[in-house]
Amino acid sequence: MLQITSLLRPQGRSKVKDLSGYLAQDTILAPITAIGGPVVVLRMSGPLTEKIFREITSLTETLPVSQQIFSRLRLPSGEMLDEAMAVFFQGPRSFTGEDVAEFHLHGSRFLLHRFMEAMSQRGIRPALPGEFSFRAVRNQKMDLCQAQAVAELIESQSDASLQLALEKLKGGESKVFGDLGERLLSLAVQSELGLDFSDQDVEALQLKRLKEVLASITIAIETLLSTFERGWKVMDGLRLTIVGLPNAGKSSLLNALVGESRAIVSAYPGTTRDIVKERLTLRDSSGQTIAWSLEDTAGLRKAADPVEEEGIRKGLYAARSADLVLFVVDGTEGFDSNAAQYLSELRIPSERVVAVFSKADLGEASASLRRSEKTSYSFGVSSLTGQGIAELVDFLVKYGVEQTQRNPGETLITRVDQKEALEQSLQHLSRAAHTHEADLFAADLRQAIQALGPWMGRVDNETILAKLFSEFCIGK
């Protein structure tokens, strides 16, 4: 039996080494909804779609385009498979620009397996990660920025990430990259003009003037590149690391913030040895939301064994690279010299540290708060009763919103591939700015344009696009 069990598992991001499949014209098929629910929707795209759609639904008359039909779906053998809704979209008026069909099957995993297996026998192969979106870009149904916005819309975790993804989907980011591309192309044409027609009566700009124009474009690219850190935090969440002495209440605090038991809580020191990570969206009392990536770390003490020592070392590293640190102190013991020493060893600016005094329900936190001089913010909380948790959440949301704030309509780049492309482009532009040869200036401009090509709307290099889409999930 054909093994396709990989399609029946939840799909995450994955790398695809062989990119030739993206460039093929095969008919492809994949689930586009989560597997395991009452209904699963499969999408088919490619040249065999109409033929297969007719065979499965037994339709002989004119196909109803873009209209759902209810049909008894049959395998090529004639065996009835399911009673389901189906819809046919005729290219180019479809998501991919090709003939597309969608089948709304009942959510049985076995039923899905049978359907996929039968289609494979008819020459339909499972879609690669992001292959539907790849075809949409290749067929100019959307550009790369919009395709990536679809993925970010699906993965959005907060109001800010949702709004940013929607603005990109409407073409805001495409316009920014398009304008940069137009300016670079115009400058490249002017530089090539001086080379190609240098012996004719064509008035070309001098290299000095070209470099002045180049400088303004460079500033625009640097400005866009500088938004990456904020954009990454909007989409992926800020990093919040919980540190403190053993048995201070770190794991209990993580569980209280998450809203369920995710970390083991024990009275024995050294229970947490590796970093416990959770992603969540916090909502404050006014309704604002922000995404955080929480990390609970091993208690800070002289380690009892090498395993615990490694856990403490990893926790310290996580804290130093975090956006914000919650330094948890047992409110019944206060901010003593031992806690102060470890806080000093963290070497983190006070504005990135929040002192959290646990066990506030025991009435000791208020006295401890007055002794937290080495941090900018202090809260007394009780993970047992919930006291102070809402106030801490309000602070975390406010802090996160301030860290990710953007001007109305401002585009933030959010993807590592965009960041790398902008950096490569800047490297070429830097060489162009320092060269004294007109031909080298023009060559460097061409390389800068090539680096940004996919986001400028140029889809001539499909291998580059395939590498980018291989990071998508199957069904996108």
C-alpha cells in the first residue's frame, strides 16, 4: 500500500532539499484544513483537475464553476467513497491561476487516506509545502509579499500581528519593495545608458550624481531593514524569561500566566533542569493583546551535578538575550544578598528586569517590594490565589505594545529571508558607492536588484522562489 502517512500528521515548517518538484506542472493535492475534525477540505490544482473532478462526481454536463455541489464521490473503480460537497474553480479565476477543485470530505483519517491513495493512482501527487502559494505567485495571482502574508495571517497571535498581516495582504509591503525596485531599476538604466551610449550624443549623469541618488536609496533600504527587530517581535512574540532562586515560585508563575499546568511544581530544589518554553497571547484589562514566548529556567544556585549546572548556564544565557526578565523572589524571604548577587551576575539593564515577589497571599510581598532596588519594576503576586497576576499581565501587555509600536501604515519586515535579501542588497550598494569605475557601479547595481528580485515582483528565478516556499506548511 502507498505510504502517505506523513500527510495525516499535523504539518509544521519543513525544508525540502529537492526543489525540482516546485517547477513541475503536475496536478497536486493536499488537505488545506486541520486533520482530525468533522470535515477536512482537500484542494487539487493542475491540468488533470477538471477530468478528475468529473470522474469523482460523475458529472457529464457543463461544470458549475465556483458553485458548491453535493455529490456522491466515487473512486476510479466506481466504488462509492463519500457523500460530500465539492466545488470547481476554472483557471485563471482560482487561487493558483490553474483549474482548482476542493472536496469537503468527512473528517475520517482513513477516508482521507483512501482518497489520497486513489488520487495517487490517477497521477495526482501530494503537494509540497507552500506549493499552492508558489503556483499562485508563478501565475501572477499574487506576489511573494502577499503569499507570505497569507502564511503570517494563519500564524498571527495578536491584534498587532493580525493587522500587520492584513496590511501586507492588501499590498502595503509589496508597494514598499516595488518602490525600492523602481528606484534601483531607474538608477541602473541611467548607469547603463552612460556605458552603452558613451560614444553618442546622449547626456548621461556623471558617476558622482549617480552616487548621490544611490545614497538616498541606501538610506531607504537601511530604514526598512531597521524595522526587522520590531516586525519579528510582532509576528513571533517577545521573549520573556523567568529566573530566580530555587523554590521561589518560577514554575508556578509560568503556570499562572499560561492558565494551566505546564511546568512541574515541586518543593524540592532543582526540579526544573532544562528550559520550559510556552507561547501565549496575553490580553490586558483594556482588551489589548501581545504575543510572548515564555521560558522557565532552572533555579539559580550552586549546582548539585553537571546536568543541573548545564541547565543553569542555559537559563542565564536565555535571560541575557531575552526582551524582558521576570526575576522571581520568595516574598516570605525577601530580596536578600543571595538574590541580589545572582541578579548582579545576570548583567542585565534594570529596565529589562521585573522583580516578582511570590506568595503575596502570605502578606510579606509588600515589605519585599521596598527592597527591590536593582530593578525598574516590582510586583507582588500569588500563583495560588491569582493575586497580582492581572496587574502583572497588564504591565506585560503595555511593555510589549511599546516595544512593537509602529506608525500608522508603517511596514515592518518580519521574515529572515527578507532581512537577508536587504542585507545582501546593501552589500552590493556599498561596493557601488565606493567604486570609481562606471562599469563596476552598474554591475553592483544589477546584483543589488537581483538580491531583492523576488520581493520586487520578479518571478523569473523560480529556484529562489522554491527555496522560500519550502518553509511553508503543506496545504498553503
